[in-house]
Amino acid sequence: MDLGIRGKRAIVCASSHGLGKGCALALAEAGVGLVINGRDAAALAATADEIRHTCNVDVTPVAADLSTAEGQAAVLAACPHPDILVNNNGGPPFRDFRELDRAAMLAGVTMNMVTPIELIQKVIDAMAERGFGRIVNITSISVRMPVGGLDLSSGARAGLTAFVAGVARGVAHRNVTINNLLPGSFDTRRLRQGFAAAARRSGRSEDVIVAQSRDEIPAKRFGNAAEFGQTCAFLCSVHAGYITGQNILIDGGAFPGAF
């Protein structure tokens, strides 16, 4: 399917690896020029080279912490008027909520709620003026289904979800959409780090924990970044202009609900 976005420009946050990289690759395959972002300059440069070689599109890497004003300014200097914004950020690590002090809670809310909102503020009016904009926020299945130890991440991402729900309805008539993708268990570095941490805490073998986690998913497998990215790319396409304000689970059936 031709997504109709060839020649558009996108900012994809936290895209040197994992789900962000999957989104960047899928958009590049559709002919979208990219500004990609991460904190590890070497990993980011390697991803940029890979995407250029694979997809033959313009890719600008910007190594920056987007939770800072300076980081946001650097990304927007590289792409002042994006047609597409994919908000993504690593969440706080697994931690019992009793261990969270105020500084940790504020940092988590800044990363997973405030930063995406600030970026949306900076790009949405220009999208509306041009009559095209696609904003996708990568949140988590934990917005819908509690995951022990991820309470801070869940709360911050749920806050972002509620915040943008009204914003999305205010710009839909200008062909600007805002949607949220809620990943379940995807085979990423973060998931593997979680398994390793669980093994250390429990004294069980990591292989046993991985197998148990996989078997609890109705699809009996973990997701991969490529299929996640293709869903993101469709939401950014010209065909998805009537989809907005939605929370789309991509979880292999793990969420046990009918709605």
C-alpha cells in the first residue's frame, strides 16, 4: 500500500533502537525524510547510516536529551516544521512505588508526559496551518493494564493519554491527528533488561522467566519492532485521517478485555 506520505518530514524521538527505530524504518520505507534522536551518538549514527542505506532517504541524527529545552531546540532546529511527530521515551526502571522519592516522580512525569506535550505544543499549529499532521505517542499497555513496578511509568503515560484526548478533537478538522500506540511485550532491550532484573530479584533462571512470560501471551510470542513500526506508519498515512484520539493496543492479545 502506498501510504501517500512520500516526501514528508518526520521527527522520531528515541529512535536509535527498539520501537522508535522500528517506526523510523517504516516511515523511511514510505519515503519520509527523518530526524532521528537518541542520547547515544554512536548508536544513533549507526542507525542513521542503516536507514539511509536501506531506504535511500534523508536522515539527520540529533543526539540530545529531549526532556531538556536545549534538546528539544536541537531537534526542532533540524526539522522546524515536521509533518509527523512520533513521541517516544524510555520509561523509569522497575521499582516498588514505596522507593520513589519526589525527584524520581517528577523526573518520570517529565520524561513520559511533559516532554511529549511540549513537543506537540511546538509543532501542532504549523501542522494545522498546512492542513496535514500526524502525531503518534508511544505509551504502554500499562495505561490499560497495571504492571507491578511500573506504576510511575503507567501514571505518567496515562496522564499524557488524558491530556491529548481533548487536544486531538480540537485539531481533527485541520487534518491533524493524534493517536497513542500501546505496546505489550516486544523483543527490545528494555524487555530483556526487565527479564534480567526479574531473574536477579527472584533467583530464578532468566530462561524460565522468558518462557513463562511468552506463554502468558495468547499469540505465544513477543512482538517485533518492525511490525510495531508498520502500524505507526499507517497511522501517519493519508489513509488514517479519520482515526484520531485512539489508544491502539499492540500486545498479541495480552490485555484480557473485550473493549
